[in-house]
Amino acid sequence: MTLLKILLKALLYTSLTMANSLLANNDSCQPSSVKVQVLGSGGPELTIDRASSSYLVWLNDKAIVMIDTGGGSSMRFAQSKARWTDLQALLFTHFHADHSSDLPALIKASWFGGRQRDLSIFGPFAQDFMPSTTGFLQSLFGEKKGAYQYLSDFYDNDDEVADYRLIPHDIENITGTQLIFQNDKMTISAQQVKHGSIPAFAYVINICGLTVVFSGDTNGDGFENLTLAKTDFFIAHNAIPESAGRIAKLLHMTPTQIGEIAKHLNTRKLILSHRMNRTLGKEELTKKLIQKTYKGDIFIANDLDIFELESD
Ligand SMILES: [Zn+2]
């Protein structure tokens, strides 16, 4: 073999090995492959540095699950460098505007994004003054009456101009934990929780050995039906202080309740989000109240923060 041939062979071997390790890296499924990103750490108030509720779960370099699409989340999605083509599921905790209002912007933007496969959208059932997930999509993108019927190619228009469809899944009105999505790397379960009288769900994502729980907006009722061996990340909505009034407490968890639920879920890292003017500036007191029962790590979320197991 000539020296040149040996060199070429060595070069080929090196590039193949590099390609293989890159492939393995992109495809690996272990707790360190997973990241949770906060797109919107705010609530419904307009603030200069917080989008409304929204999160991503990343596996390696792909954002594969999005939870809620509150106002401002479409710009944060772009800033996170996530790609709409990578999403495997979009979950809505409920349909208050601060959790859902950027959906049309994201769908319109996806026209330019090259997604080729349908996107499953999971969310609550209907009740008197809230639509089901199907009804929500219908009201936005339905061919006949949708507010954005010009985007109905993504939903129920048979012209098939768009490259993919939104597929709604209405989660049932039952108190037990429901498995709603499953593939070889991930399962997603929904747990009905109480948020006043609005149908609302918390989500449990088991992915590559990690368990991530998103509380959504809730007063905490419902978590007693959820039993988990461990929760690596619990993203809890800290929308009210301990001193909140009766009505606010029907909708949201107090810090003391967050601590109790974090303990019940065997949480390792608690992330406080959905931050509002009434809780901003009270973080130290909030932590103290939570630490009455919960002894693990507590993080206070800001937009675009990324949480992973190595981040401690
Ligand atoms: Zn909210």
C-alpha cells in the first residue's frame, strides 16, 4: 500500500468515526441528553423581560415537546433556536390566553419552516365556557368559521397546500393519570388538576430516564392522584404569594402548597415559574415557605433559562 493510500484510508476512517460518534451523540438517550428550557417565565401581565407561559423539552439538539404557547413565546422559540420541524408533541395545560395566544403566530411561521409530518396537539376537554382542544383549533383554523381560516390548510381544508396537519387530541375528564403519548424514548402522561373551574392538566414527561413534571396553572388539587418514584424537575407555577385572597387560591398554589407537592412528587429540582408582580421580589420568603416541607434544590426561572442534570 502506498503512503498516499494509507493516509487516505486513515482519513476516511477518522471521518467515519467522527460521523459515527456525532450520530451516536445526536441519538443518545440518557438523562444527560435531556434539557428543559423556559421560553416564558411570566403570567398574563405584560412585563419587559418575560413572555407568558411556555416551555420546551430538548433531547440532544432537538426541541421535541413544547408546553403552552403564551404571548411572546413565538419570539422566545426563535431565540431558543428550536425548530418547528423537530417537535413531536405540543401540549396545552389549559386555554387561558397567557398559555395559548401565540399559537396562530407559530403556525403561520411554520409555513416557511419545512415541516412535513403531522403535529399532535394535546389539551383539555371542553366545558361550559372553554373549548376542547379540537374546538380551540377549530375556532382558530377551521375552514368555515375559523378566525384564521386562511390557515385552514393546516387543519381541515382538503386543498392540501400545507405540508402537514395539526391533529388535536382532547384529553378525557377523569381524575386518574392518563398516558397520552409514547414512543421508544419518551412517554407523556396527563394529570387533571384544579384551576378554578377551567379544565386544566399537569404533564409528566418520562424521557431517557428523566422525569419532568409541568404543573401548569393549578391550585394544587389533583396532584394527590399522581404517584411518582422520583421527579427530576418539577416546574411549578408560583403565581401567588402565601397571603393571596380566597379567589386567587382557588386558581393557584401557595408557596406552602408548592413545597408539599414537590415533596409528594419526590422532586430533586424545583423550578418556580409563571412569575407575576405579586410574587416578584418575594422570592426569599417564597423559598422559606417551600422549604418547610421540601428540602431539594429550588431555582427561580427566567426566560430562556435551560435546566439539565449537570447544572447543579
Ligand atoms: Zn396562567
